[in-house]
Amino acid sequence: MQSILRPALVLFAVLTLICGVLYPLAVTGIAQAAFPVQANGSLVERDGKTVGSALIGQSFSSPGYFWGRPSATGPMANNGGGSGGSNQGPLNPALQEAVKGRVAALRAVDPSNTAPVPVDLVTASASGLDPEISVAGAQYQAARVARARAMPVERVGALIERHTELPLPGLPGAPRVNVLALNLALDQAAGVASGSESGHTR
């Protein structure tokens, strides 16, 4: 019995040391040295304050801000406190009702906008935490944001263009806009202090 137990305990201790201590320390050290921003959450700071992450969508509900993709865990916008999809198929009545409600919310806040609503503004992603929207999704909201901020819509459009990110060369993908970065640029252009509105429902 002892001849079996002792090697098993030694192997357990060695693997614990390698996999539970040395490997995590090595990976953490390499990440901090090579990719410190990403390793620490890709946090975004303004005026010495952390205002969010470039990788996690936030909830914006004010008409003067661009809104991100909705979350299946929240009523309209991103819900940073929970991640997950609805797992509802396109023929599911619950999904159809949810989309109708989101379309109605967008129409209610901007009744004069009769353009088709981009699909990413009314459908949740698998994670529900997408930090980006399509260029069409941003352009759809431009007039509403410009009107709420008393800014020329051309200036808002220029900010959208400036914050449009293209897919990496040779890789599939579509142009996209980081919602937090765009909203921070809006605040900067309007002279609004970062974090001047409370919470994550700016």
C-alpha cells in the first residue's frame, strides 16, 4: 500500500507545483510583460478615473449617447453584471416579441427616424457584452445623438468615421465602432467631464 501511496502523493505535489503555481506565474509574468493593457482588462481611463473596458459593453440609455447591442440578461442595453445569450431561434415568438420591443424603444426615442433599424441594435449577441456595434448601427443613431447634444450631425458623423475600426488585413469581419470610445469622444467634443453622469446608464 505504501509503495503505491507514496509515488501518488509525490506526483500530486509535483503536478500541483507545476500546474498550480509555476505555470500560472509564468503565464501571468509573460502577459504582464508582453500585453500589460490586455492582461489587466483593457481598462479605459479618463482624467485619472477608470470609466470602463474596451472589451466589455456598457449600458447607455440617454438619447445623447450611442447605445450598444442589447443583452439577453437585461431589458435593452448591455448588462455588465451578467453574460449569456437567450438561445432563442429566429422562429421563437419570445425572440420576435423582444425584437419588437427593442425596435419600439428606438422608435420612441427618435420618432422622426424612419430608416430601417440595423439588426445588431435589436438582437443580443451570444455574450450580451459586445463593446462594439456596426457602422450602420452608429449611423442610425447619429441624428438622435446630434439633436440631443445640439451638435451638427456632420460633426457626429465625423466622430463615427474617426472611431470606425476595420478588420485585420486578410481576416474576415466587418467595420465596427467601439461604443464606449465613441461616447467618450462625444463628451470630449462637447466639453463634458468624463463620468459626469452617475452610474453606467448614461
